[in-house]
Amino acid sequence: MPSGPIPPPPELLVCDLAGTTIRDRGEVPAAFQAALQEAGVAVEAADLTRWRGASKREVLARLLTGSGDPGRAEAVYGRFRGLLLERLTADGSLSLPGVAAALERLRAAGVRLAVTTGFDREIVERVRAAVSWAPLIETWICADDVPRGRPAPDMIYRAMEHCGMSDGERVAVVGDTRLDLEAARNAGARWRIGVLTGAHDRAALEDAPSTHVVEAVSALPALWSAPPTAGVRPPSER
């Protein structure tokens, strides 16, 4: 087992939403695919997986380019949003287990907390109202707030700017998709942490530019309070 000095925690932890801090039992791809099918657009499951973590509005704009109807992408996006909200609020339990306790522990240790997401502001506000840990989050950045979605680092930069930070060496980014981790690398984040509660499996996350892969957000505090253990991949040179 590796030993040595325990690193200090980051000053800012930036978390994704769906599949990372709130549950994703397929609601997002199901709503996306249903909205596209209603619009007569066929999409492969592999494409949906590849786009996980991206701005849904940007993906739809690319898919519907050349349709001849400039308002079509926005109409399909509106349908996607409605279907997603129906699915997300179907049983009222949005937060993944252990998230509240982990974020409370990190906040108590002086770590500032932010959320970034490919969702729009309306969906974000619905999520904020439904999770107990929302007051712990200092800033919520959504795809509508920045010029470019993931893998561009814009949302992470916006969160850092809100917190008065410019040094990625003080930042940890957590997500369940390759695009989350690519955005973290592009932002220069020191910690790029994949979690196994969402879209992509361990092999995909380890192949991405990750520094750690852990089972869930609930495992995060242990990264900075004890040496790495089974189930946690130590920092790499990726």
C-alpha cells in the first residue's frame, strides 16, 4: 500500500450533477432520445454515451444543423427538458447516497464547493430545490452561463472566477464522464476524479485524463485524509 505525506485538500471542489451527485438511472439519455425520436431524428445508443456530459443544447444544434428550420433545435430542446424534468422528479429522491455527508465533511475542512452541469438554468433550479445539500454549494454553473460546453473548460473557469481563483493546482473536478475529465484537464485542475455512479465505467474513466477513479462522491474525503486504498486509483501522470 502506498504511504507518505497526505496531500492537503483542494481549495475548490467542482462537481458535476447527473451521475455524480444526483442519480442518473438513464433518465437523461432516455429523455434525449425520446425528444429526438419525436422530431424524426434517429440516434444510436453509442452516440448518446459519447455525448454524456456535453451541453445538450449544443449537441442538438449540431444534430439538427441543416434542417432548414432555425427554431427546430430549440423546440426539440424544450421537449427534452420537459421529459427530463418529468423523469427526474418521478420519485422525489434525486441525491445519490452519501453525497450530503461527504460534502458537509469537505466543507467543514475548508473546501469550497461548486457545481457545473450541461443542464440549463431551469433544470438546475429544480435540482437545487430538491437536494438537501444545496446550501453547501457556493456557485452553480450551467451550460447557458458560458460560451462553450465540455470538454471546453469554460464552466470550471467560471466557477474558479466566482471564487476568486486562477490556479488549477488548487482545484479538484469530479465527474462521471470522459468529457468531465477532459474539461478538468483543459482547465489545468490538479485533481481529475472519476466516479462510478453514472454514465461511464471504470475502464472508460481510467482511459480518460483522470488522476483518480473512486466508487462515488462519498469516497472523496478519504482522498485527503488517508493514503489510497483499494478501489481508489492514485494520481497518474496523464
